[in-house]
Amino acid sequence: MKIVAIILLLVIVVALGRALLQLVRGGRSTQVVRALTLRVGLSIALFILLLIAYGMGWIHPNA
């Protein structure tokens, strides 16, 4: 489960970097919006995945 979360975080950072590069290079706004939409979608998916994993008992908070 931890590896899946780390991979999703890395993909989110890559999508954010891709959007930044498109924005700096003056690329089409549709490419920037698509990259940012992907990032937001992956962030929501990661959040839901973490909630499900916590509910199922696969992960536990450090206390």
C-alpha cells in the first residue's frame, strides 16, 4: 500500500512539473489545463484510496 501511495505522489509531482513547463514555454492552454486536471484527479484518487485503506485496516496512523 505504501508503494502505491508513493508512486501516486510521484506521478502527481510529474504532472505538476509538466504543467509548469507547458506554462513557462507558452504552450497551448489546453495542455496546461489537461496536466492540472490530471494532477487534481490523481490527488483526489490518492485521498480516497488512503481513506479506504484506513477503513479496511491496511494502514494505521503513527501515534
